[in-house]
Amino acid sequence: MISQKENVKVQEKGYMIQLDSLRAIAVLNVMLSHFTPANVPNSFASSLFSVYDWFPGVPLFFVLSGFLITGILLRCRDVMKVNGQSFGFTLKRFYIRRFLRILPIYYLTLVLTGIIFKQVKNIFFWHLTYTTNILVLLRGDFDETSTHFWSLSMEEQFYLVWPFLILLIPSKYLLKVIMATISLAIVSRLGCYLIGLNSIQIYVFPLTSLDSLGLGALLAYFMHYEACYQRTKEDLCNFGLWICLPVIILFIFLPKLMVFEVLIKPTILALFYLWLVNRAANGFSGLPGRILELKPLVFIGKISYGLYVYHYFMIPVFSKMLQHLNLSSKIPVSIEIILQSIATFAVAVGSWFLIEKPINNLKHQFSYGKA
């Protein structure tokens, strides 16, 4: 057995402040892309925020999630091995901590919006069971109110399976399982494409984002066993920067090809994000580092989950409000985006201090290892 002080060292990894700023960048990207109307392609706002098409925020969230969750689970493996701690206890603590962070505002938002919006009420069960992506897959398109929950469903489905794999599979097979997970995403996208699913259906299919989640997991694995994989990690990150980034930029100026956009781009983009997450985890230096450690940006990262959950509902709210005031055609798009953003931030900040932070503090009572 090890002491409580040593136990903490096994469980915890230093706070990587710049990762919060990456969350901020990702959620701002998503918000701006959703707030920008698709029917004004020549507007300043549309031109400014079309960067979403090049570097979307949701895959960055997936890489971050795969990296952070797998890092936690690998440290839990260490705790189980050193402490002789049971799998059941470790798994229970993992899910308690996840649920404390994720479920309260999600279900609170779901109940409130289910009362306010008929569209949410009609598909309440899908949101309740974290199967929104399956609904979108069956429909073949998103709705106008709440199907941004599809990505939360994808992550929850990942959380339900991944801990069992990482905690139970023998060490010698772990790397193979992570690589197989990444490959499964690519094969799944190809299969979906061949059977004729549209781009949205391929995007939300439960297995097709596993390369983003899996590459994040691969980075966590290489970091955890850095003594063995330092060179491999550096080579993979360099590939993400020097090969994948130029390919993405090249295709910005070429006509959109379904094969590239659906089958190839997600993995190339995830490899670039892997480099980005690795650099931020180790800490960018110089001007990029100072920017990523700006307190406002870090704080936006902390409240990014709330921002993501709440933001999409601001679109119908403002649409109805402007119609009621007969201002729908009089307010510039850029002003409408600013107003929607301010409202989203107001709700998210209140949610953070009144609900999320107090509940999140309860996680201290459920450490991953027994004292």
C-alpha cells in the first residue's frame, strides 16, 4: 500500500491551463457558426465565421475529451495496480465524477426547454437517453432547436464503453485497442458512404468520430508511457502539423469533394488537433502561450460546457422576440450575433456560479483512489 500523499500523486495530473483556452476556442467557434445564418453567404459575418468549415470546434472537443478521459483512466489503472483497488470501486468513482459534471445542467436544461419548446418536447426521450445522434441519423438532418445535443450523445456513448476497455484490457493490448478504435472510425465512414448515407448521417453515426476521440486517447497513452513513446509521439505530432495542416489549407481553396470532406478530412483534422492539444498540454511559450493563458479566455473554457448546452436555444428565442417587435429585417446579422452571444454568456456565467461550480466541488468527496 502507498500513503495518502503518494496516492494523490498517482491519481492527479497537473492542471493544464492552456487546454481550457482550447475549449474556449472550440466553443466560440461552434457558437459563431450556429449564430451565423446560412442564408446570407455574402455577409461580413458569414465570411468572417466561415473558418468553422475549415477548423470546426466539435472535433477539437472530441480530441480533448479522448485525451483527458483516457489520461484519467490510465492513472486509475495505476491506482488499481498499486493500491489493489477493485475495478468496481474505480469505475463507480469515475462515473460519479462524470455525472456530477455533466448531468445536472443538461437535464435541468432539458426539462425547462421541454416545457418551452414543442420541438424539444417531441424528441424528449432521445435527449433523455443521450441518443440524439441516432435520431438525427434516422431523420437525415438536424432540427432547428436542440439537435446540437448530438455531440453530447456521442461523448456519453464513448464514456459508457471506454472505461471498461482502458481499465480491464491487459497492458500489452492497450495500444492495439486504441489503434483499432481509430481505424474503426475510418472503416465506418467508408461503410456509411458506400451504403448511401448523406454527410450529416455519416457525421452523427456513433462510430464515425472515434478517430478524433481515439487520437486524443493515443496522445494520452503516449504521454502516460512517455519514456517508451517520446519519439513516436513527437513524430505523430509533427505529422499533424507539417503534413495535415497544409493539406487542410490546400483543400480550402479547392472545390469541396464529398470523398475528402466525409472520409479523409475528419482524420486529418484530428491529427492536426492532436498536435495542438499536445502543445497546449505541455504549454505553448511566447506570444501563443500568453494568449492561451489570458484569464478571460481560460474562464470561457471553464464555462464552455454551459455555453455549448445553452447557446443553440438563443436562436429561436431571439427569432421570436424580434418577430414580436417587428425587427426581424431591421437588425443587422452582426448585431443579432452579438446579442445572442451576450445572452448565452449571461446564462452560462450564472449557471457556472450557481449550479455547476458548487456541484463540481462535490467531486472532492469522490477521489479516484481510496485514502
